[in-house]
Amino acid sequence: MRSERVRFGSVRNRDVDLLILEELTVSAAFRSRVLKEIRERGADLEPPTLLESRYSPAGEDGSATVAFGVETADNERWLVYLRQPGDANPREPGGACGADDGGDTEWDERTTVLVGPSAQLERLGEAPAVDGTITYEQFRTWFTQRETPRGEYRAELLSAVIDSRGRGSPVEADGRLTELSRSYRTVATDRAPELGDVTLETSRSGAAGPRVEFDPPALAADHRLVHDLPAGHVELRVPGAAAHLETFAARYATVLAPETALIERGEDLSVRRTVPAIDPDGGGGSALEGREDAIAAGVGAASELLELSERMGNPTA
């Protein structure tokens, strides 16, 4: 066992999705354990034969899906969807299962399972549209029980996601915020697809206003890109850079917009752009009505800060 824990600077639900997808693809024991968890008959299953596995990125409702199909020893074909709760209400028919129909294969059983941190799944309560739940904590325990460096690494990654969900949780289906989340994602996808996944989050305590977390592939692993909606701030957060603020300001003076502020947060540095504030509860009409320009301004600032993050990662820039 390693003497120090693995430290992850930025981990998202997508990382867990891809980890689970890999395990389902390469490990018959892992597939058996998932089936055992969601089907009573799975307890006596021999390791099933994998027929297919795939990942569907977040759609309009904000949730992504890992799907895998297996054939059991008694020649039954099962298609299983593992889905994180998104903005869509999992209680609605079809709200937990996506549009994927499983292709041309004839399946004997189709099963939809919600996966996520236990605290988040508990807040959702009963969800009749799904067939079961598996928590991130359960996955973490499975990896820990392997007692291998690879298993430990995967368990630590899950711990990082669980801890981050404790500090800020994806918004649940509560009307105005759900509509705002979809509208923001629409504008971001249309105007700045390089920003990648867009997640609207709110603090568990409710003390802080909702914020958008961007997860672009080009963003440095230890950087964070955040839009605080009611405060009207878009920030690129750079760990450990506060001590070099003056050097940073001089080096990037020609690329920093005039409205950019450099703010020390302990040892970290925030590169902040001021944009129009967005009231998440705001007036009547659709979430996009009257706010598209403000959303677009936030998206534009985030795109420019992403370019700065990329430039910082390129010493010759």
C-alpha cells in the first residue's frame, strides 16, 4: 500500500463513467458484481459474456449513460443502463433511461440503475422509473477490496468525486434552475463547444448562489473554470500561483482583457472576468428569455479564460 493518498486536482462524474465503462469491458468479475447488486438471480450467475459496452455523453437533461449488454450462462441477454441523476426528474417515465434503444439486439431484460454518491441518491428518494441504485461508495469498496495498487488508485478517484459532491451538488429538478441549466448548456454548445461538459451546481447549504462548472478537455488538470451566476464572475482558478501574481500579470498583460482582475485566494490565484449577473429565480417566461445575452457573455469569458489556461500550459506561448 502507498504511504500517501493520490491527490486529484479536478475530477468529474465523466471520469467515473469512463472508469466504470473500462471495468465493465475488461472485468467479468466486475460485471457479475453489478448484476448481483441489481438482480436477485445475479447471486448465482456465472461470469456473463460481454456483448457490448458504450458511453453516451450528457444530453439535454444533463445526465450521461454507461450501457452494457451481456449474455448469461442460461443464454439470457440483459441490457443494463447505469445513469447518473441529471436535471431530468428520474421519477418521470423514461427520465432515467435515455433514448438509446439498444440497437438491433433482442434483449430479454432491460434494466436502468442510478449511480452516484449515496447522499445525492438519498435526496432523490424513491424513483419508480428505475430498477435500482448503486452508490459510488459501493464501487469504492469493491476496488478497495482488491488490495492492489490499481484498485487503490480507483478507490481514491471515487473518494475525490464523493468529497467534491459534498461541497457542491448538481442541481436537482426544481423548475427554474433545471430550465436555466438546459438554456445555459444550449448557448454554450452553440457558441463555444470547446468548453465541453457544462454543469450547473449549487452549494448543499444554499448559502452560495448557483454556479456553472466547465469541464473542457483542454483545461489543465489542476485548473478550475467556474461561472458564479448571481455574482457575475467567471473565474479561472490556478492552484499555487498566488506567490507569482506580479510575474503572471506581466507575462500575460497583452492577453488579459481590461476588465480582468487577479485575486489571491490563499496560495491560489483566480483570474476573474466580470460579466452581467444572472438571477436564477428571475421573472416570468422561459429561462432563456431576456438572459441569453448574459449567458453568452459568461460563455465568451469562459472561452477566453480557457485559451489563457492553454497558453499557461504551453511554455513557448
